[in-house]
Amino acid sequence: MTTPAPRSPSRDPRTPAQVLRSLTPSVYAPSLLEFIGLAALMPVIPLLARDLGFSIPQAAALSMIFGLASFLGPIPAGRLISRIGARSALVITGVLLVVSNLAAYVMISPALGGGGDLTHRLMLIGLLLVMAASTQVWQLGRQSYLGTALPPTMRARGMTLFGGVIRLGEVIGPLLGAVVIALGSMAWVFLLFAVSAAAGTVMIALFLPPGRRARCPPGRAASDGLAPRRGPGWTVRCCAAWPRWGSASPR
């Protein structure tokens, strides 16, 4: 007697266009809005720093804050997402982005033009640190959600589109930043970032569903020191440990 071949897992009945369209309000549009605001702010940071009394080398070094955050931030950002879930982490850090940009506009704007002192300079450094850390959570949270929301056959296409949205925001952001500076002052880029981050945060809160659990290989979670927790952050924890499961020798 022949054994019937196992049935292949059911494929997603949606077309690729439908899958990507369904992720637009929860992932792609908020990503575009965030990077528009961030790209508008980045070129202005050294100019703002010079107005507040930083030296030229100090002003140039301020832009390093976002580079350091991208190097040191993914591990703590992943732990935060694992603990409270992607949607909660994105909403909380989105609110922090909005508040920090509004605070930067209110506190730093009056000091531009040569009226800045040490307090204003320290405020700028602190607010940039908050923005850089929040941006890291936003980027990692949406990438981890895309890894579970996209069908396996579409992950490369979906991630490529995510990168394309980021590049588009990096093009639009400086253009909008130049417009708002021409209409007002350099400090208006903080308002632009606050508005774009607020719109993206609202879209995430409305359209991003709770995190999904990733299926872990049976019997591996406990042996790897990962208790089988249930919650919206399980996806990040499980995916982070996946390489160890795949390379473990059979027992």
C-alpha cells in the first residue's frame, strides 16, 4: 500500500498586490511619514547646533547620535518590542517622537540666532537622543511585523518595497524641510517631524494588529532558555533565537 503524499500547506489566496496594499496603512505609509520628518531634520542639525553656540566640530559630531543609535539600538529596541509587543512599542515611541519634537520647537526656537546657552545645547543633545532611540524602535518594530505578516513567497518583495519607501522619504523629506524653512525658520522642521510622526503613530494605532506568535520548533524553547511565553512580543523573541535552533545538533 502506498502512503499518500502529505498535502502542501494552503497558499495565500490573495494576489501580491492585495497583500502589499493591505500593509500600506499599517507599515508602508507610517514608514514614509516617519522618514520624511527624519530626513527633513537631519541636514538642519549642524545648522541648529551652530546657532546654539556649538563649534563646527561639535556641530558636525551631533549627527553621529543617529549613527550610534543605529549601531547600539537594535538589541534594546528588540527587547522592548519582545516585552510589550510591536504595536505598543511603536505607539509609545511615536508619542515620544511627537513630544520631543514639539519640546525642541518650544524650547530651542527662541534661542536660535545666537541666543543659546549651555542649557539649550544640552536640551538639543537630549532631545536628539530621544528621537534617535525612538526611530530605532520604529524601524525594528515594522520589520519584525513584516516578517510575520508577509507570506514566505513575498517576503523579499515586501522588504524591498519597505526599503524603497524609506528611500522615497529620504528624497521628499529634505524638499519639504526646505519649504518649511523658507516659509518660517529652521526650527519649523521640528514641527514638520512632529506632524509626520503624529500621523504615522495614529495610522499604526488604528491599523496595525496585535503581534502574532511565531511557531517555534517543538521542544526547543525550554532547552534554549526561552520559556514559551504567550504575547504580542513572542515573534521578536522567537525569530531572534531561530538561528540557534536551526544549527543545534540533534539529541
